[in-house]
Amino acid sequence: MTYPQLTMLIAGEAVGAAGRRSHAVVNPATGASLGELPLADAADLDRALAAAAAGFRRWRDTPAAKRAQVLLGAAALLRERQEDIARNATLEQGKPIAETRLEVVSAINLFTFYAAECQRVYGRQLTRPAGLRSIVTHEPVGPVAAFAPWNFPIINPARKLGAPIAAGCSVILKSAEETPASALALVQALHDAGLPGDVAQAVFGVPDEVSRHLLASPVIRKLSFTGSTVVGKHLMKLAAEDCKRTTMELGGHGPVLVFADTDLDRALDSLVANKYRNAGQVCVSPTRFLVEDSIFGRFRDGFVERARAITVGDGLAAGTRMGPMANPRRPEAMDRLIGGARDAGARLLTGGQRVGNQGFFYTPSVLGEVPIETAIMNEEPFGPVAILNPMAGEAEMVAEANRLPYGLAAYAWTADGARQRRLAREIEAGMVSLNGAGVASPDSPFGGVKWSGHGHEDGPEGLMACLVTKAVHEA
């Protein structure tokens, strides 16, 4: 199998790169070009907007059972095509193929969940005197402009597509130019399952050009964005001009509170595996490890030992546990953040350097006793680096966990049930994992608070985010 020819999908038509601007898609393991991706111009975007408006008018009136049939059909096609989709995702994003296979499974599970959930959109009838009738209904919000990043090239676009399509909306998906084949495979599976071509479309382009053009149009009624806090704030300002609904899943800096009463080996096995998943390029990555003083030395030594044992290499190679970073910007960011921490007095316990002379590989890195004023303690590192700091006890740990304006995911490890309940209440995050690392599942809301965004994807909440509520009163 070879990497596919890249197109946009506009109004049901594949639009190729011939005669237009294009972007070279690069394999991050080798630096070699995989293909040329066409970039949209204003006329392409206007065509997509017109198609989205027409598609919405038809799809909103399509029975829920038919929408469910399409989603289940797409899930079946993804299952059949899993290996090809996973291989292409690894080629363009870099992560081990075991991880991209799991992404395909996550997309299948999400489409399957929404196939059932879209048939459970219930309104209600209010109690009124005889002769009067008041009901509450839920209707699709309208065409959605959806922007997905490169770090999870399959499940992120699936989230942008599953809930709106289940709700009866049309979608213009602008996924990352670094990882286009993955997003195109999802849209194509939906089309092949019977979704009209104007209900889900895929465009690519210069990000600011595309976002400004789509969000300036009155056709678009909702913005769904996953990405950095800086870009998210910019897009919210654009969306505010037309009072568009927004769902924003933004940056994080995941705190991990580790208490002396925990099963240390179990915690380390879980935390190290999840820290270096996708080379740390994960919005919910455990990053700031806040460890009780009495076990800090054992935790630090066990963490470093496990980090050094991680095999770094091409994501398609057998035995690889961590692939390259996704683009040349990420190793540069690691050098800057780790270097700044060391200059301020932090201890580099392992890693802190690039690997090889091709691609964008970086060593699994661990910093210890990092001063609070350093950039890495205040900026999301989004890379394979863990920050380990000793803490006096619960009050200090919670204060540090909540210190930053981010609040996406947080983690805590303790055997004390009462403490677990306190932490679940006191930690300021949209998702909290106790004695584990999982924060995402199809039936559970995914989203943050504070600068980490608002609104939710996944779960019934993700579907409701694509619906508007209407009260109807009859006299």
C-alpha cells in the first residue's frame, strides 16, 4: 500500500492539487515528502459554504434512524479499512502504529455511540391548564465549521464529525495540513456509507485564511475547535462577531498528584506509559508530577528507569514505543523549554536531546526540582518531557495543581478514599482521573475549564452541543 493521493472534498467532489497552491506533507520519521495537499482559495470556501447550507437543509429533516444507519455504516467501513488508515496516520503523524490502530477503534466506537444517541434526543411537554400546550424541543444548530489538530489525526476529526452528523448538522472540516489522509479517510467512509457529499466536506488551506473566511459567513452557525489556547482565543473573537456557538478544547498542563500511600510501581507503570504516548503531544498528557516528599526519591528513580527503557524509532518499526515528534517546531520547543529550566537550576535526569540525523526524534526526558518561574512550569510543553517536583503535602499539591489558568485533565494517585473525594471536588479541571490515566470514552464528556476551553465533545453532552433548545407555546 502507498500513501494516497491527496484532495479536498467539496460538495461531493474530490478537488486535487493541480493548478492551485499546495502544501508538502512530510513523514516526520524521515523528513521525506509524502505528497502534495491542495489548499483552498476563497472560491473553494464559498462553494463549500453554499454546499453546507444546502446539505443542512436536507440533513436536518433526515430521520434519526437514517442518520444512525450512516454512522453505523461508516463505523463498519473504518473497521474494514483499519490497517490502511492506521498506516497512513503513522506515516504522516509519526506515532507508533499500535497507537493509530487504537485511534481507528476509538473513531469506530464514537460513531457507534452517536448512532444510538441521536435516536435519544428527547424534548419534554410542560404542565399547563387545559387548552394550553407548551413543549421543549431540540433542533440542530446549523452548519458547523470544525478545526482539528494533527496530534490525534483520526479521533480528533471523528469528534468533529460524529456529533454534528448525528444531530442533523452539516460540517466543513478543516483538519491539520500535516495529517490530511487520516481526516479524508473518515469523511470518505461517511460518504461511502451514504452521507450526502454536501453534509460533510473536507478543506485544507492557510489556517488564518480559512478560519477568517468561514467564520465571517452567516452560513456557519457553530465553531468547533481543538488546539492551542492562543489560537482558540483568536477564533472565539472571530466567532463573536456573528454570535456563533463555540465548543473549544484548548491547551492543558496536566498536574499529577502522587501521594505516599499509593501503589508506587503501579502508578509508575501507568504514568510513564501515558506521559510518553504520542511523544507527549497530547492535550491531556500528565506533565507536572507533584510528589509527596517522603516518596520523591523512589518515584524519581523509578520514573527515570522506565523512561530510559522506552524504544524510540519509526512508528512502523516493530518494537517502537515512541515515534518522532510531528514537525520540526516541536524539537525546537523542547530544546528551548528544557534549556531554560536547566539554566534556572532544574536537574536534567535523563534525555534532553535530539535523536539521529533525520526526522524529528527526541529522547524521553525527565526534569527534576524545577523552579516555579521557569517557562516549562507555566507553558504547555506538548512533548516528551516530564517535570518532577517534591511537595510537602495535600494542600500544597492542590494549590500548585490549580495555580495555572489551564484546567483540562488532572490525575491523582492515592489509596485514601476520603482524599480521592476531596481531590475530585477541589482540583480545577474538566476531567479528573483517580488511580488511572484514562479520561476519554465515547459516552463521557471531554472538555476543560478556565483557559482550557468550554463545552464538550463525546457523550450526550457532545451531541447536545450541536443542538439548540426551542420552547413552543400553544394557546
